[in-house]
Amino acid sequence: MTDTPARLLNLLSLLQTPREWPGSELAERLAVSSRTIRRDIERLRDLGYPVEASKGAVGGYRLVAGTAMPPLLLDDEEAVAIAVGLRAGAGHAIEGVDEASVRALAKLEQVLPSRLRHRVSTLQHATLPLTRGDGATVAPSTLTALAGAVTGRERLRFSYRAGDGAETKRLVEPYRLVSTGRRWYLVAYDLGREDWRTFRVDRVTDPLATGARFTPRELPEGDEAAYLARSMTRAQGGGELDLDVEFAAPAEFVAARLPAHLAPVADGPERCRIQGRVTDTVEWLALRLALLEVDFTVHAPAPLRAHLHTLATRLTAATR
């Protein structure tokens, strides 16, 4: 193999598998001499790839963790598996899959060859995941289009269906994508209405980046998550709840099982507590708390305690 760039890519692909490669085996795989392998290893190191060499009869080369993540090389099967996983998670708003995952999906799908994009699409449409919620799923292509416009700071056109079914055309400056764990939302400045708006992404169709760049405006209140919470409260005609819940479990255990806005504070090594104002409904809070599989005490608000009592009575009756 005389093509040095191609040989380096093949060598890097081999080293990115979790094993140690003897120099003689690498030379055989790439049809070059052991001396050439040593030179290529040095070239990879100069490019920032942390290749470690071990001595001895069974010694060899392996890629180790470094201070930065170099580009990954994926074969067809690996690329398809990652793309399908990201699309499934992003399309169904699984909690913990945030905008970073959508950006990763956008980058991956941009460089996928057409034959692999077709395989990803085929697999996605041939499988049906078991999900919870109201069935408001999001097309991954819509998410990646929005993420690209947010990252590129491009004005965006799309059709939007309101809660009452009314269809409108929008031209916006997209600011941020926000996942609540149940749904995706786009926070954007609506140029037609000259004001900030939030859009449910499952109601967005035909998104198109116009290519027109913009300088992001400053949000009128707090960060995008706080703005979304207040916007949802106003839309629902609801108010805030003063939440006070105590858990018989460490804070890191509870935090890993709740959305970020319900972050608990440690109250000892084996206890923690959530205190603060939230805009969630008591029905949703009761469900999330019940799914924690940990003992807890609700000190406030009273409507949440009452709803939990009603729910417990109903569930107890169902077991008789």
C-alpha cells in the first residue's frame, strides 16, 4: 500500500478497535514493512493521536485516551448503528438526549454516503419503539434542520400548526432547541410578530434555512430554559408551584432520575431535598415522583399531596 494518506487512515481505523496490535500484524494487514509501520505511528502521534507502544515479545501498539478527542473512523455498520440510535432518541424526546445529541446527529448525517443514509432511513421506518407520552414524536430530519440553523445562526422558514389546528408560515431567528424530556421546543425570535416565541417541534413542518445570517438577540428573561418554562405557564394559564420534597436517597441518585430543573440538594449522605418554584402540573410531578422507586415525603404544595393521596387510593383499590 503506497498511498500514505490512505494507509494512515487504515492504520488509524485498526488502532481505534479496543485491542493491542503487534507491529508485525499491522505490517501484514497493510502490506508494508515494520519500519513503515513505525514511521506511520510517529505521523499519527504528530497529528495528536495518543498511540502507546509496549515492549516485549507480545508488545504492540494501541490507541489510548488523550487530552482531546481526535476524529473517529467508523465502518459502515458502526456509522449506521450510531445514526439509528441518535435518530431514535432524538425523534422521541427521550430524557437526557439534549441538543448536543441532535448536533452530533446533524454532523453524522451530513457526511454519511447516500447508501448509508438510505439504510438509516429504512431501519428507522421499519422499527417501532415502545415510548411513553402523548405520541407527539418529532421527525429527526426536522430536528437536525433546526439544530443546523441554530448553530449556523441562519434565519429559518417553516410551517407551524397551532394547538387549535391553525396553520401559519413563520420566519424566525432560531435561538435554541430545548428538550423537556417529554417534548422538544424551539425558542426563537419571530420576525413576523416582532417578538420572542416558543414552538413545539412536533408541530413544525418543512423547515428551511434561508442562508441569511443574524446576530442573536438577548432573551427578555433568563436563559432559554427559564424563558420556555414561563412561556408554557402563560400558555396554559397556570401558575408556579412551591415544591418541597424530601427523599431517602443520595442527591446524585435522585438527580440522575429527574429532569435538570428538579435538581435536588444534599441533606446528608443518604438524604436530599428539592425546594423551589416549578411550573409543572401536579399530575406530572406525581408521576415522576412515583417512578423514582425511592421513599419520599412531600411537604408542599398541598395540591400535590392531595393528588398523590387520590392516586394511592386508586392504585390500592386496583390490587384488591
